[in-house]
Amino acid sequence: MDRRTILALAATLPFAGAPLFAAARGSFTVLFTEAQWKAKLSPAQFAILRQEGTERPFTSPLNKEKRAGTFTCAGCDLPLFSSRTKYESGTGWPSFWKPLRGAIGTSVDDSIPFMSRTEVHCARCGGHLGHVFEDGPMPTGRRYCMNGIAMNFAPGKTA
């Protein structure tokens, strides 16, 4: 059962007031309450990582990051992408053609009527990172279109 299915089922359960995102938390190793996440993250990071928001295009400094290094989850510091797989997609968000092994999970995002996308989340904390599309460069043909605010950059040696 994927995360969207769990969330959809959770929405029908009688536990009013509990955040829906909490229903999927059991499968992740970094677990915080909503209050703990709010204390740890900036309001913008919380909106993206915990509420599945999207930053405005062309606003992230990571979009122009060209140094060697590793992009990590802003929620739990898990290494997500090597700078070697970053490329300019022209979309306004940092884009990568391949994540690091075991760094991400995916689920179906059908929040837009008549359109289904593949959501990308951190494998360790479940934070929403962005989406993956099948229009990227080779060798994978994928475009991991990430919210820059959902990540940090660690310059230096690439993962």
C-alpha cells in the first residue's frame, strides 16, 4: 500500500484533528510530532516538507548551485543527490537525473484533477521533496524536479 492510499484511508477514520501526514509516519525512521517539525524547520520548509507544498520557480539558490557536493534533506540531513547528477532543466527548480541509492521513496500524487504525478519523498523522514518525470536526460531519462527549500547543500566531496 502506498502513502497516498494510506492517507486517503486515514481521511475516512474518526480521529478528527490529527494531521493526515501522521498516518504514513510509521514507515520512516525519523519521526517527530507536528510541533517538533515546526520547531525544527522554517515555516517555508515546513510547508514544503510536511504539507507537500511547492516553492515558486526560480526562487531557490540551489537552482544555481554548481559546486561539487551533496544535496541533503532539510528535514533529516539524509544525502539525496550528488552534484554529478544535477542539470539545468529550465523549469526553475533544482533538477537531477538520478538520486543516491536508498535516498528517496515515491508515491502517486493525484491532487491535480485529471493528472497523475509521481511524488518524491525522503526515505528517512518522509518529507516531500518534489516530483519525478519521465522527460529527463540519459542515462535514466528521468527528471527529479525538487523543491530547493526542501534540501541543503554540503559542498565538497560528492556522495
